[in-house]
Amino acid sequence: MTGADENGALRALIVDDEPLAIERMQVLCAEIDQLSVIGTASDGQAALRLAGKLKPDLVLLDMTMPGIDGLAVARQLGKHGGGPAVIFVTAHEDFAVEAFDLEAVDYVLKPVAAERLERAIDRALARRERARGASSDGWLGEFWVPHRSELLRIPADQIERIDAERDYVRLHVASEDGQRRSYLLLQTIAGLEEQLDPARFIRIHRSTILRRDRIRGLRHEGLGVWSAELDSGETLRIGRTYLRKVKAMAGR
């Protein structure tokens, strides 16, 4: 995404052919600190024209419009890569598969609830921060996590463990003062695993990723059950699906 404003807010373009829907979306967006509406459009052609001029980070895009519909607009915006993120906002449930095939951030149904829109914006922010956090070798080098009223930057090498919690992951962090803290991030553990350097992190369970240098040893508990012993003294069970990969790390 491009050109975030000075306070880090996403610069958003609202696209809908219903004036009342645009007005309601503007009201909802005004309540989200990390969002700045920079323009509105009432049809697909105007949306493409404004997106070319304003370079938004995010487009809140209606699905069904006369002329060029939302799917066509999203395809055009993403045609050459590096375009804005897209959140579809629609009264129709039927196009979700097509929307996510276009790598939409989210698919929000009308009437839009404030809490649901906030979750969608959190996803857009998370995607931007993952893109910013990519290191020179392509692996994720840092995390930006929401904490109270700010975003905290956490280098990947401070992450000791990652646990899945439904649609979130919990990052367990060792800070410089020796205290251990944890932060929630809107991201799936499977998606995060793909972005982490496998030379530094290893998934040992469907719900757990560990930093490899925090593993002190492996213990056979009997009946094919193995656990990982951490340098903190904690012991975590290794899932059967991941056991072969974990043992290969130890040359077994």
C-alpha cells in the first residue's frame, strides 16, 4: 500500500452508488482513528479515476454498481500490483469467493456494524504492517501490534513463542528488562508461519510456533508422544503432524 498519512492512518476511498450508504460509511469511518477518508465515488469509473489520482491505501468498495461493478474495479486496481487494499462492502453474500480470489482484505455485509468495520480495518492495518516488516531476505523481520492506543514495533528476534487463539495469534515477547509480555495480533497461525524464516522459527503444534534457539531439547514421553523442552524450563507437547519436521531439526 502507498502513501499513508503522517500519523500512520490508512487513506481510504469510499465507493458506493447509494449516497446514503456513502454518508453512513463516512460516519462510521470518522470513529476509527487509524482511518482517514480522502474521497468518495459513486460508480466504478469514478473510483478508478480517483484511485489513480489520490493513491489511497484502502478502497471500501461496493460490489454491485451500474456500469463497472466492484469485482471489475478490484481487478483493475490490482492489475499491475502495488495497488490499494480492498474491503468489499455489500448487501450480497454471493460474491465472497470471487472477492477473496482477488485477495480482498475482507468482505463486510450491509448494514455495516461499527465493530465489524473496525475488525476489517484491523486486517488492512495488519496487512500493511506485514508488508513493511518484511526483511531484505523476504522473511518477516518485525511485527507492529496494537497495544492500548498505539502500535508497538516488535523485532522478530524478540519473539519467543507464538500461540493460536481463534482468528488471532498471541506473541510472547522477551523484553530488554527481562520481563515477558504478550500481545494479540489479528492473523492466523498458518498465514504467519509462511512469513517466518524457517531457519529461526519452527511450528511444533497446530497452535504453537517456537523460536528454534529457545528449544533446549526434545523428550520422548512414551507411546510416540514427544515434547519440546524450552530454555525457560517449560515443556510443550509436539503435535504428531509436526513431529517429523521437529526431529529432523535435531538430525533424527
